[in-house]
Amino acid sequence: MANYFTCPIVSVACAISILCLALAESANSPFIVAHKRVSRTKVNSDLERLSVSVDIYNTGSEPAYDVALYDDNWAEEVFDTVIGNTSKTWEKLDAGSLVSHSFELESKVKTVYYGTPALITYRVPTKSKLQEAYSTPILPLRILSESAAENKFQIAKMLLAKYGSLISVVLIVAIFANIFTSPTKASAGKKKKH
């Protein structure tokens, strides 16, 4: 009996047919894509507010049912929920449609926080098991840290305070040296006449 999977052409043909079947199966179902965004607002030196927004798209050809968003992995020792809930449900998400959910958190703890993607569960009528999707991850959040512009300004102030008088003396000497070594207009005019 011949082993059909040792022949590269047959193996490739089998892989392509399996891939086509899987694509045909997924073409008639919902496909969830979720994007998570976080924007930071510094309220004062001891308090920072985060606005979290999750957009959920159904890019498939069929509706998704019992769609639920869970974004409750925010550390309680770092964050307090101020406005809204970290979870939300929708009865139905039609094909090609979008839903969004937002909430706000506050933090009084200076830290670097590594967030996790939000979990989205949904039901497909042809499958008994709940389907899962995850949002895009967020970049590490530097809570209550100074921004890069503030850091550069602080460094410039420190350098100016430490080396300001030295820089002033060097600039004054350079200006006087330039004045004494550069020809004046009167002497430049005399050289042209001779």
C-alpha cells in the first residue's frame, strides 16, 4: 500500500484542500476583531485618570449572539473604577457592525502597568461551545510618571543651574575672540584699494 503523504504534491494538495474547507466554514460565521485603547490624563501630581475604550467589530458574514466583553483584569491595588463597568453584554452583533464600550479608572500609585487584552465571548448558532476572541494588547502604562518633555525640561534646568556660569564665560570669550580676529569694514576697504 502506497503512503500518499510522502509525496510532496499530494501533501500540499491535502493541506490546500483542508485550508479551503476551513475558510469555507469560517466564511459563513461571525469573525470578531476587537481593539482596545487607553488614554491617560494627569489630574494632579498624585492622581492619574485612564479612559479605556474597546471597539468590537464583526467582520464575518453572520451575526454573533450573546456577545460579552470582560476587561476586569485591572489590578485593584493600583486602579479604582470611576465611571462605567469593565464588563458589558450585547444580545446580537450583526455582520459588518461595530459596538464600543468605555470606562474610566483612576490611579494613585506610581508604577509601570502591563495590561492584558480584553476577552470577548460570543455564541454562533451552529456551534454549541461559546467562542472567544481577544482584543489588541495595550502598551505598558507609566502611571504617574513624568512625560518625556517634562524630563527633558528638568534635565535642561539642572544642566543650566550646574554649568550656566561656565557656559556664559565660554560664550563671552568666544564673542570677544571673534570680534578681535575678524576684519573690520574699514580695514577690509583699505586692503581692496591697494
